[in-house]
Amino acid sequence: MIQDDETELLLRARAVRENAHAPYSGFRVGAAIRGCSGRIFVGCNVENASYPQGTCAEAGALSAMVAAGDRRVGAVAVIADGDIPVPPCGGCRQKLMEFGAGDVVVTMAALNGEISRMTLAELLPGAFGAANLSVTGT
């Protein structure tokens, strides 16, 4: 059974997915992030003819969260076209870890209602983080 918080995140992700700009792939993605403040931030993928210049839905939602002054991810939901739940790409996994703890749950859904859940630590084992930037001795 889906929890109320998860349901709200999935509904917001599904709604913003409709605004995706995906003229090249046709693959629309929506993401919703609940910041630790309790506020929800959404994003959708925005493709560009210069493919590497596009933006993932998760990155858009994180940008909205940071722009609003929130700095910690409490929960994430991602929904995309397709028959199976789609996890965040590798780059977005790293971006999510920058603002979330390993135990943050990422709910992934397909339009047909299939759902999968994983923590950030499960999605990105051995994550690189701020602690890796510490330099000791020279």
C-alpha cells in the first residue's frame, strides 16, 4: 500500500511530467522532491537539440529546492514513460546524494502504476561525497 506522502509526491511528479519538453526522445519524466522543510519541489526533463545540454527532471526539482532555500532532500518520486519504473540516471543519483542521506527513499513509478522503491544508498553504493574531498598530509 502506498503511503499518503508517497502518493502526494507521485501525483505531483505525474502532473509536472506533462510539462516535459521531450521533442527528440519523446520520453517524458517528472520528479517531485520533498525537502526536509516539508515543501515539495518539482521538475521535468527539458531536452535540447544539443543533447548534453538537456536537463533531467530530478536536476530541475533539486534546482527549484535549492533556489527556494531548502538544502536537504527528505523523499523523492520519479515517474516516466515506459512499462517499468525508471530510476534516476547516474548523474542525478550523485546530485540527489549531495542533498540527501543514504536512507532517503526514492519511489520510482511507471504510468501503468507499477512502483519500485530504493534508498539513495542502494541506488548509489560507494557514493562520492564531501568527505572524499578532505586532504590529509602533504
